[in-house]
Amino acid sequence: MQKIGYLNAMFQEKNFIITGFDNRPMGADLYTNGKPGKHPVIIYAHGFNGFKDWGRFDLAAKELTRAGFAVISFNFSHNGTSINEPMEFTDLEAFGQNNYSIELFDLKAVCDWVCNPANPYHQLLKTEEIYLVAHSMGGGISLLFTAEDPRIRKLVTWAAISECKTPWTNWSPEQINQWKTSGVAYYTNSRTGQQLPMYYQLYEDYRLNEERLNIESAIKKITVPVMLIHGSLDTSVPVEKAHDLKKWQPAATLFILETDHVFGRKHPWPETELPIAMNQVLAETIRFLEA
């Protein structure tokens, strides 16, 4: 665990451990504005092929804490990173064993940790006000979780998927059969060039839990406020997916801006300021959560 302490008026606690699926440690970070007292809590869930620190998430957390929120970001237990290397895909076996059910378990574990009076930061967390902010596949997981867990009071998705079929959404039946036969398919990480394994169990988990993993059904059940933020130039999760989510939940707030899947960011992000699109996303997120 790396203690950062007070930096530029923001308190940070980096890489402490929350126990996830199969007792695997999940690296987590806590950010607040450094002021005493309890803060409404934002839990941030990253996307497929992502991690909690991707694209200088600490800069986004800084903006959220300025608005008075406590922010908790974490690495899903099987996202392929490790406690010692939270920004590198060093555990390819774990990556291959990841699935949607595991990520739902992990998100519940984080929420349970927030609500546990024994956690060392409980005095900073207003547990009756827990919000989810989530990107891409994490957005899909958060839609499913919000439909199940009454502790979530608001949800904001950034470029969320609309069905639990990442990454085989557009695969042909022949590709699915080849996946089944070989037991593994590979996803190329465009940043690192790594061939990341995805075992066929991912598809089996989806088929076994198809009803629970139905995002259309889940979002129709959600009664708390939901905001859907999406880029019109998104080629990873086309903006039509956001319109589908809005159609299934007419009460949701839809905000479309002219940007890509990651709102102008990249990793590593060398700048000390976020791009205009990401700042706009953060402003809309804060406005919605404060309302």
C-alpha cells in the first residue's frame, strides 16, 4: 500500500487491498478533498482491457473530489494486473479466467467494503449516498449491479456496453465454434501488443447466466436516476448502444458529445490536464450527481 497523503488539497490512499473473487486481492485507491467528515461515495469501475489508473484517472478523481465526493477506484480481481504492477497486464491467466459474473462479485465486494464500519476510512464515507461511475464494460456491469443492489443511489455510465457480449459481439458462429474447440481466443492489446487470452469459460458463463446478464432487462428494472454519457465518434461501442439503453429506460438522462470511446484520453497520459471532452464528461457527471 502506497500512502500519498495530502497532495494539492486532495487526500489519496493508493493501492490498498480489497478482497475480490476467489480471494484474489484487488488494488484500490481512495480520493477525497482532504476535508474531515463524511463524503458521498463514487465507486468507479473500469472497462475491458482497462485498469483503475488508466489515462491518469487521478486527474478525473481530483475534479470529482473538488465537488465534495469521495472516489474509490479499483482493479477488478481478474483484469490481468497485479498489486505490485497495477498498470501492467502481468497475470494473463487471470485475464483469461475473467467473466461478467466475477466482475459482478467484485463490484459487490467493493460496495460491501465501503459499507463495512471496520474499514479504516469509514469515517470519511457517507454510505447512504453511494453512486457508481463506470466506463464501457464496467458500465454494463454497473447497470446489472444497480438493478440488483438497493445501496446504489445513482449511476453514471461512460460509453457503456448494452449487452454482455464483449468481445464476441460480431463474431460469426464459425468463430464461436473455433473458440469452443480451442478453448481460447486472443485479444490484441493495441497499446502493448500483448496477445491477451480469453478462455471459452467467458462465453459459457454468459450462456449459463444469460438472464442475470441481460442489460436490457436490468436497466428496465432500475428505479434510481441513471445518466448515459457517450461519444458520437465511438468506434469501440457505437453510440447506437446508448440510444438502445435510453429506449429501454426512458427516464435515463442521455448526454452525447462529439468524441471517441475514451473521451480524448490515452494511456499513458503525459499531460497535467485532461482533454476538453473528458472535462465535459466530468462536468456533466458532477452536475447529475449533485442534482
